[in-house]
Amino acid sequence: MSMQIPLEGLLRPPVEWITTLATIVASLLLVSHPSLFLLSNNLAYGLVSALILFGIYRFKQGYRVWKYQRNLKRMSTYTITSEELPTADNKLFLGKGFSWTAQHTQRLRDLDLDYNLHFKNPSILKVWVKQKSDEWKNRFFLNKLTKIISKDHWLNPFRPYPEIGGEPSIHGVSEKESDITINLVERASHLLVLGLPGVGKTRFAELIISQDIRRGDVVIVLDPKGDADLLRRMYTEAKLAGREDDLLVFHLGFPEQSCRYNPIGNFTRITEVANRISNQLPSSGDAAAFKEFGWQFINSIAMALVAMGEKPDYKKMKFYITKMDILLQRYLEFWLPEVDQNYKDWVNKYVKSKSTDRFEFPYLKGLIAYIEHHQLIQNPIFDDLYHACRYDREYFSKITAALGPLLKKLTTGKSAELLSPDYTDLNDQRPILDWMHVIRNKKIVYVGLDSLTDPVVAAAVGNAMFSDLVSVAGRLYKFGLETTDTEEKIPLPRVCLHSDEFNDIIGDEFIPLLNKARGAGFTVTAYTQTWSDVEARLQNAAKAGQVAGNLGTVIMFRCKEAATVEMFLSQLPTVPILRVLPDSTSSDTSHGEEGVYYRSVNRDQFSHSEQRLIEQNDVLNLPKGQAFCLLEGGKLYKLRMPLPSNKETVISKDIQTLLENMQKQSLKSE
């Protein structure tokens, strides 16, 4: 009958190797002097074979203990090249790791005991060598010794630990690891990646984006800060996948190398134009009323422009928000010929008859008089524009004061050419970004918002871009990808949207993108540092909860904020942790009943305590490039991602110039 062992006993010397050594000695004696043991040669050789097998078995047992203890202090380096990156049509590769169970929690908690700390901390000798090597760097002769002991080679007993921080024992508590993947069906519930700056979020994004590019999906990457390494990796993967021509780059910081994009030019409903602009205005307290007025005026301008066959853009909005009378006159000159081809005669007669009156825009007064005389007041566009023009100028400037600075920032400098493109300028060879074209042709889009230079413009453009994508998703969900043959339907491609630092650009539009765009083939991967950043941006805990509830897979890198970590840990179950309590008792008697004068008892007692699978301190002590993951609904996995080991790729001149400019800007910001 087998009995379950309550404790594994891996934190001990590998005593099995003593048995292995004994079998080696015995085997040598049997082979060299079988007569000493009164054995024939054949019998001695048979016994030696049995001893060798037993020695190998005991060696493997001891090797398991030694290897486990070695991995607690140092993990082997994990690197892969682009060619080695596994890519599948139905799975997404995340890295190597294991499913975290109560066994791993028990092992990790055992390492926290005082008498086990030496299994995860470097030895005193290694600490001393590291201190001395820092001192010897500038000393003659000794600096050569420093170079030797600083080499990262397996033969070097003092080789330095990689600059990744944390505790390697968190991953070392597992004896085996395998490839961790998630099904693309599961990925459709969206991914959330959390972690401090510099712990591997962007490099993890590169890993996922590379697979999306190779799979042939539509890839859209929103990068608020502008990471040159991320763009370089995207270009490299696109080139390796034969999709180099599919890469489009939009960057607010470098207009010359960027394609153009009109954030308010495409929409399903006309009210979306006003929503995309007014959503950037403050909505708390007294500012809410001014926001509503701003929405009303922007919507009136957009309706008039669309009615006249023009695409709205930021430049036109900025111009007409303070010159509504000019827009009103333009619109009436466009609309009235549909009502009466000879309206100009009546208007000219009216203007001449009122020539003695001193008022501004006499022709506009004549147009309005014509409408009132003929009772053509059923036009809602005219009605909205006319009422806006009737506001007192001073009062009108006050209620639109919040719009002015925002539109000014969006239409100042070279970035204005990107956000308000001239569709009629044939000399401008920069392409104009259109999301339906991107999806239909399976393009790869990198969006650099340059938030370090101007966070307001970055947030406005990013938020409008989200709104635009929501509108496109709704169109795809209802109508699909139309072709010239209306009866033919093209299968919707998978659209992989990656938003790094998404808390900088998130708005109310991000919520429907998560909970309604799945049917249009959209999968979102959001990256942020803490969840409090999202709540601060949305200014509403309930809305932040909506966003969290729609992100099915959570990947947690090293994180310091307790609230963010607790949001992750609160979804984990508790497990029993075993502890051994030594118990010693003794008693004596002067009578010596039954010949016993003294009795002592030594025993070990087992106790259990309930703890969560992992604690906040475990998340804080994660090395760079390692994470805890909640996959497949609620299963906890421990993950470490591979480090890239790519060969140099020849990069086109335009992209190389952009990368160099991005790196220079990054150095300046630092």
C-alpha cells in the first residue's frame, strides 16, 4: 500500500550521490578483484551491471535535488530568433512556463523560512567577489581578473546574475516548463498586460505583434510614447513575412515620414464628429454645460460640411467655430439653388433696398430675408446655424472658449498637415490612412502619438482614433466587407489592435470597442502600468470596472501598486500550506513503575494554514521578463518570455531615417 508523502524534501543535500559513489567503488572492486568476494567473473559482471543501474537511478534522484536547488538561484537564459518564433493559425505563443498549483505555493513558502534562505540568496563568497570586482575595475592587473570573473559563461563559478532583478526562485520552484499558448478563440476576449515601466511589457508586445504579422492578420499598434525598437521589430517581422509593403507608419512627431490621417473624416453617423472632438473637453461641474454647447455647435458645422459634400477636419472646425456666419452663407448659397434657381435676383433687390443700413454681411441678411419671406424654415441645418449666429458674440466666445485651445493645438505646426489632409493636393505623395482600406487589404499600421511632447494632442487623436475604429467595427458587423458584387461577402479578417500605454488615450469609446467589436473580428491587447491610471483617465471607477470586466486574459508583470495587484490576486483561490512543528516532551517518576523511571517523546506535528496561491510580494519580486497570467478563465500560470536574438535586417531608407529621429527624440526626453 502506497502512502502519500506530506513533504517533498527537496531543500536538503543530494545524499543520493553518496549511494552512487558507493556503487562506483563497489563496481570497480568487483571488476578488478571478483575473487575477494568469492564470485565468478560472470556473476561479478552481472552484479556490476545491477549496481550500475542502481547507481544511475540514485544519481538521477540526487541530480533532481541539485538541479532544483540550482534553478532557485539562477535560470538559464532563454532566447529565440525570429526564425525560431513559433507561429500557429489557431494559437498565440506567450513564452515558456507552467501551470501554478498548490505544490508551487508550498515550495515558495518553504523558501521564506529562516533556515532555507540560503537556497535562494547568493552565497557569501559570491557577494564578496562581486563587491571586490567593483573595486578592482580601476586597479592595475586586478582589472584583468575582474574581466574574467565577470564573463557570463557556465564554467565561471562567479558569473554575474543578469540585470533583471527580482527573485529567480519564483520561477525555479517548478522542475519543468513548457510552451504556454492560448487559443485564438480565447484571445477574442481581449488581453490586459500590466506592469511597471521597463519590466518587459513592450518587449512582450513585440512577441505577440510578430506572430500577428506572420499570421497575416490586420495589425494596428498604437504607441503613445513612440518606441523605436518596437517599430524596428515590426518592420523586421513584416519583411520576413513578405509584408514589407503592407506597413504604414503614422507619427505625429515626424510629419515628413508619416502618412496622413483625418480623425473626424470617416463616420457612420454624423454625430460621431462632434463626439470625437467634445469628448476631450472637461465634463465635471460647470464645464459639463459648456461641453454640451460645444457639441451642439460642432455638430452643426459637421452637418453643413457633409451636406455640401466636404469632409470635416480640424482646420475647418477651428475656422468655422468662430465664423459661423461665413459657413451659414456658404451653406445657403449651396442649398437655395435647389429650391429656386432665381433666388439671387430677389436677394440682390433686397440688398439694394437696404443699402443705407449699416450692418455686417449684407448679402447674408438678404439670404435670410429670402428664407423668412418664402417661409423656408424647415431645414434643420439652416435652423442650427442661424440660431448659433444669433448668439451675442461675447457670450458665444465664452461658451466655446474650451474648444478654441484644443482645436488650436490640433491645427498648429506641421502636424496640422497630417490631421487635416488636403485631398486635392496631388503633389503630396504621403498616403491617407483609412481604416476600411487597412482592413480590406490586411495592412500593418504603426501609430506613434508623441505623447511625451504634447499629451493633449496625443490623447485627442488617440481617442478619436478609437472612436473611428468603433465606427468601422459597427459597419463591418452590420454589412461586412462589401465588394463590387453586392451579393458576395468577404470573410472578415482578424483585426489585432495593440494599445501600449492605453491609459493615455482611453476614453468612453474604448468600452464599446471591447464589448461590441468582437463580432467584427477585433481583438484588443491593452498595456498599462497600473489600473489606477485607467481610473484616473476615465474619472469613474464604474467605467474602469466595465473595461476590466471585458478584458478576459490578464498578464501581470512586476507591479508595485497594491490596488492593481489586489485586483489580480482577488481572483485566485486559497490553498492549504503545510508546516512542520517539532514537539518534545519528557517525564520521570521516582517510583519506577514497571521499571520505567524516565520517558521522553520526540515527534513532528503537521499544521495547515490557508493562503492564496501567490501574494503581493511575489508579484513585486518578479524578475524582468517574467509574469503571472490568468488564462482560460481563471487558471494561474507562471510565464517567462524569450529574449529576442535577431540578425540585423536591411531597413529601407525612409524607415531608417524615422528610427534615427525617434531615437534622438527619446534621448532628449531622457
